[in-house]
Amino acid sequence: MSFRKSLQAVQCVRDLCLPRLAPLRLLANMGLGAGNPVSPKSVLYISVVRSLIDYAAPVLIQFSATQLRPLELVQNEALRIILGCPRTARIEILRAELQLPSIMCRVQEITCRTVGRMLSMGPDSLKGSLTPVS
């Protein structure tokens, strides 16, 4: 993924996230977990799907909410699967129920936290976090 502004970055993250909804559907069909923030389905979403979005946050911050819409739709589908709600359910209610922010808010939160850490500790504070571990 490059740092140049290209909607291919959003599509790339979306294409990585979509297949990861399959285990959520499987868990939903098995009736495992309830609609609470610590259900196995919500933990699976956070660790398998949202982690990709979190990792891409430094690249995604340059996009508007409209451009991030494909990722928002992936999250919306995951929320419906986790809670077993129909498409008519309001997304704001589903987010509140699972205590999950929108994709745009999440990307902004991660970026602000990173910039704050850089400003408070200097540029050396991120040395280990931005380089791949071998």
C-alpha cells in the first residue's frame, strides 16, 4: 500500500475485509454468542476485520467519509451479522449497541493518537511501531 492518494487503497482494504466476514456468518448461523460487546462474533470482527482497517489507518486518513464508504459498508454488514438484525435496522443503533465507532472516526482516532504520541515523545517514539518485525 502506498501513501499516494488513490481509491485503490480503499478497495484493497475492502477486498481483504470482505472474505473475513464468512466466519462471522458461520458463527451467526450456529447461534453462538449474544449481541453484547464481548460476544465471540464481535471479538472476531474486531480482531480479524477491523484490525486490517486499523493497520491501514495512516493511509486511509487522507480519504473523505464518502471515499471510505466501501469500508463503512463492510462494517455495517458485520454489525448486522453480529447482532442478527435486518437491513432496516439503523446503523447508529447497531454501533451504539456494540460500542463501535464509524470507520472515519476510528481512522481519525488512531491517527490522532499516533500524532499525539509523536508530539509528546518526539519522532523516536515510533521507531519500533512503524517498521516491520522480522
